[in-house]
Amino acid sequence: MPSFPEIDAAYRSAIEAPGRELAAAFAAARQLPVDLTGNELTRAVLLRLRSFLLTQDLIKTELGKVYAAPAADFFVETAAFFLRVALEKQAPGLEVASEKNIVRKAGSMRPDISVWRDGKVVAAVECKTQLGWNRDGWLEEFEAREKRLVAAFPGARPFLLVMTGSNWAGFGADQRAGRQFFVLLREIWPREFNEATMHLVVNRFEELVHAVVSHAEV
């Protein structure tokens, strides 16, 4: 009769697989051209998020969990992955870091994603799964972080990337929508994304990449 460690070996291997596969995915992605006028990056981001959410749904079912593992960290990792791949092609002088402390003085500041050039931050990206939980406070918080960022790195610009517009009213008439504020999907979560729901994409991931590159070139 096999032991518990023996029957669990395949699952342990599956848990270890993302680290190995991420390196392989990086290597493969770096061989591809990056077209910021298309939607390949957007589809890749949303399909990766879809896989994560569907996996969490299965885990919830099997374990009888009430809540799935938060998607926030995986969203940051996914955005950082594809932003790094894109910038290596579009702006080789830029470097991408995630959750790196950018302020060494009292009161640390760790943007979800920071973009660097010559040792200085030129852009930061805050990633939110959705804004419904903080629909009345997110803008004030964003602008407070913007002031801190610019105080530390004059000329740097923060961007906001939101996974889904489900459960909140969106950016409304704010002129920064599509230029500094980006939301990937309208009405649905990535678990529902497929080719038939491509029309529910609001802002392509490529638009964020273009905005970061354009700002860094100024």
C-alpha cells in the first residue's frame, strides 16, 4: 500500500511546476515580436488569469472552501511578466521590478510594479482586481501615492491597471481613463473570458505598455 507522501508526489510536482514553467515561458516569449497595435498580450494576460481563477474554483469545490485564494498577487505577477517581455522589445533601456521598495527613507513605498531607467523610477503600475470594494476612496488613495512617487522621483508617472469593471461604475468621464487608468474587462471576470467575449475588453494591455513607453521617452 502506498504512503501518503508517495500518493502526494504528483501534486507536489504540480505545485513546483509554475516556477519551472515561468522560466520556460519567459524564454519562449522573448523570441516573439511585440505588436502594440494588436491584442495578443491582452489575450495572453486574460487567459492566464482565467486559468488561475478556474483552478481556484476547483480547489474551493474539492476542499469545501468558502473563499478562493486572492487573485491580487497573481494579477501583479502576470502583469509584471508581460510588461517585462514587452519592454525588453519596445524599450530595452527600461527595467521592471515588482514590489520593490523605491523609497529608502522612513515610510517605505512598494508599488506593485515599478519601471526603472538608469537607477531611477520613471513609472509605476498599481494593479487592482476590481475597485468595487473601494469605489469611494480609490482615487484619493491613488493621487496620494502619485504625490509621494513624484516627490521621490520627479517626472515619474503612476498608472492604474484594473482587472475587471464588474461591481463598480468604472472611471466615468475622468480624462485619465485609457491614458493613465486602464481596465481590462467590462462586466465579467477573466474566468468568463474567451474569444466570444473579446468585445468586453475595455483597454488592451498593449495600451498600458504604450503609455509607459511613451512617458519614459519624454
